[in-house]
Amino acid sequence: MLRADAIAQQIHDAFDDYHARFAEISRRARRRFEQRDWAGARADAAERLDLYDACIGDCGRRLAATLGTHAHDRALWAQVRDHYAASIGDAIDTELYKTFYNTLSRRFFGTRGVDPAVEFVALDIESTDAITRPVARHSYAVSERRPTDTFIRVLGNYRFDVPYAHLTRCAAAIAIRLQDDLAHWGEHPVRGIELLDTVFYRERRAYLVGRVFGEHRFSPCVIALVNGEDGIRAEAVLTRRADVAQLFGVSRSYFQADLPTVGDAVVFLRSLLPQKPVDEIYTVLGRAKQGKTERYRSFFRYFHAHPAERLVRAEGTPGMVMAVFTLPGQPLVFKVIRDHFAWPKNTTREEVQAQYERVFRLDRVGRLLDAQPFRHLRFPRARFDPALLQELRETCAASLEEDGEDIVLRLCYVQRRLRPLDLYLREQTAEGARQAALDYGQAIIDLARNDIFPGDMLLKNFGVSRHRRVVFYDYDEIRAVSECNFRDWPKAGSYEEQVAAEPWFHVDPDDVFPERFGMFMGLPGPLLAALKTVHGAIFDPQWWRTLQAALRRGEWPDTPPYPDSLRLA
């Protein structure tokens, strides 16, 4: 006799196992930082990305063996859900448990859309609203006369197996920077500071995350630590929300943070970044599946509350590989793979999907937008703008299914909506356009230094965030820098060769000619000239070859997640 409570406990135990293994990988981050084992840190990040699906697969196989012919018994699963709900009670991370259960049930039933008979469904609530327990943190009063002493204590509470290069000097630099950054708060602006117990790690840095208090207000406070040849030192202090939002942005890899519970940390981080959606905070903490759940909830809560708002084509030049649409009131775009790709695109649907999976696993260095794949996403047909629906029917039929009054997207990618760079440049002042063009060049360099060659550098493939940061979001032509053959442009030997419409020399598929990039970027003349003046390396084949050689030796250049102006003296 199958017992629903026993099956519920089996799922509960499987989630606990996943959570423990997730924490074990996250704990390695401290050792990687202390040992400066950056390759190991990258391997850990990839391992943790695979963990959720691996644990779901293991649990699913065990459940299938237990359930036998009852594997698709809906009445039994409804009982299991109720027992499971009782077993998680008022746990801080109730929503993580529920999402794990939903993933399992959806795989057993091949659910399309939402099935309230066997799933947990709560589109009408904010998942963190019920969390009132404060997250674990250290709190300090900052001495007016001796602020350095306070920060000596702060750093002393975050000790590593590697010593600080100069504890007092680091503490003094932090105190001075905070006093300078917050001087507009008045005399003696810094009255207190609180920092989460948990240290956050990503790439080559450790972060102490919290907030700094004045007499009547508070601000985010993130202290960035680096481990150099001479030991650990404080490298930067971030107090502006825009800088902290970029650090926690969806164009970066996920943090390694050994949080005992996640929901209370999400509540705290939202107090620092009130404009950042809950789904993005869960995602950057490595809880990508929960991030997808929260994004789905948030979008459809808005979608149902605004029945007159239609899905429309996204602004910008239509892509050859993807059809892109949006709901104007939501900061998201939905990308659907087209059935056929116009020349000169030479790729397949499977290769496009592989590219998006590849980006998911890469260190995105603040320049590649996270893309979440959603399967069997259901919309009412009446909510589509007629022109958009016609485009999807004509060009994306393999990704589209019409089910009664609904349109079901078999696969689409959801990304944060950015302003396409080509449109952005037309809307700016001359100086604003120049700054965006230069950041476009910096984006290409940042990607290259992390072994990522964007391939198609057209402006329409880049977007500008609300913090005016240029980010790449079209992934079908991404390659590793180490896979390319960067060549000098051959010199013509005759007038006929010089004026030939096609290359008069042999070109292999992996050949890249940096000197010709300017012809294909689409930048107006003055902006291209400014780009070549400031970022001329992009157009120099030897720069790319030198970088290639370094990457092949395992020498990955450091790419700090903040500008030099935020570094401490």
C-alpha cells in the first residue's frame, strides 16, 4: 500500500540532500579564494549549475521505482502535495521546497502551463512577504574619533587562513572612503555598519555585504577583498545603489555564498536594492530554478492584472535567428527561435540552444545577459498583437502550438529588456553617444579577456542597461577567443585585387580580421574614430594573438566588477 506521507518524506529528504550538496560546493569558495585557485572556482561554479537537475533526476528515478504503476495517479500526487506542505511548515525556505516538488511533478506529468491539481500555485503572493526573521549579521557602532578602530574590528571578524597584508591600512582606507562617499549626509556621517555573517565569493573576490548607517538614513555597503601576492587586502568599497546593483546584476555569474537559509538573505538584499526584482536576487545567489519560478509569478501576476495590455514585437531591428516580443509594462523580452535563418547565418536550432546553454555556464563578466529557458509557456491568443502573432505563425511554427484559445510556446528564452544600442545612440547627446560607444568597446574587451568572442558585433546585438552599461545579448555566433584564427588583412598585390568585391585570398571559417571590424559595427564615423582612439586594441590582430597565447597558458586577465574610481588608495 503506497503511503502519501512516505512519498512526501522521500521528496523532502531529496531536497535536503540537494541543499546540503549545494552548501558543500558553496563552502569551497573560501578555500579557492585563500589558495587563489581561480580554475577550481570556475569548476565549482559549473558543478553547482548542474546540481539541481542531477538531484531532480536522481529523485525522479527513485520515485518512479517506488510509485510503479501509480506514477501518474493524480489523486495520489494531490495527497502527496498536501503531506509535503505540512512537512515544510513555516520553514524560511518553504518556497525552495515547493519549487523542487513542482519540478518533479511537472516531469512526471509533462505539465504544460500550470496544474493546480498537483502543483503548488501562488501567483498572487510575494514569496518573501511572510519572512520576518532577520538574517544573521554583525553590527558595529562607528566611533566618531577613531573610526579606523571600528573597521579593524570589522575585518578581524572576517579572518581567513591567509593574513591581511596590512590590517590597519585597510581599515583606515575603508573608513576614509565611507566618510568621503557619505559626506553629503552631514558632519560625522557614518554612525554604524552591519554586515551579513556570510561572505560572498565570485571569481577572484570576496565580498562583505551589508549597509552603513547615518543618523537618519542608510546606504548599501559592500567591501571587496582581494587576495594578492602579499596577502588579503580591501580593494574597494561600494555605497551607491547603482554600483551594488551592477555587482548583483543578471549579466554576471552567480555568487557562492554559504547561506544557511536563503529567503531571509533575499529580504535583506532587497532592503539594499529595492528596485531589483526578487527573481533576480534568487538567481544571483545561485538559486536559478527559484529565480525562474519568481519571474514566472511576477510576470503573470502583472499579466492578469492588466488584461488590456498586449504582447507586441520588441523594439529594435528584427533578428535573423530569434523573434523577440515583450509586454510593454514588464522589463522582459521573450525570444523564440525561428524555423529558418536567412543568409549569412549558418547555424541550426540545436546549435542555437547549445550556445544559450554555453552562456549560462560562462563567467559573464557583466557583459552577457542571463537567459532563462521556459518550456510550454502558455498565453491567451487574444493577448497577442495581430502582427506579432502572424510573425510567430509564419516564422516560428516549430516553436508554436495552438491549444484551444491559447498559444503555447514549446521553448522560449526570457531575458531582461535592455535598450538596443543602435536605438540608444540615436537618442543621446553627442557626449552620451560617445560614452556608450566607448563602453561598447570596453564590453568587447571584457568579453575577450574572458575567452569570449561575440562574433557578430553589430550594434543591434548589444543593449544598454538602466545603469548605462553596454551588455551583449545575441549568442548564436559566440566563440572562444582561443578557437579563432586572428589574421592580418593581406595587402593587395594589384589594382584588381584592391577593388575586388570578394576576398581574393583564401578564408577559413575560423579566420577573423580585426582590422576590418569597423566596417561591420555600424558606428557613425565620429564614434568609430573615438572608439579606435580609446580602444584601438580591438582592431589590432596582434593584441588578439597575444591575448590568445595568455589564455592558452591559463593566464586569465582579471576583470573587476567595478570601475577603478571605486578602488581604495
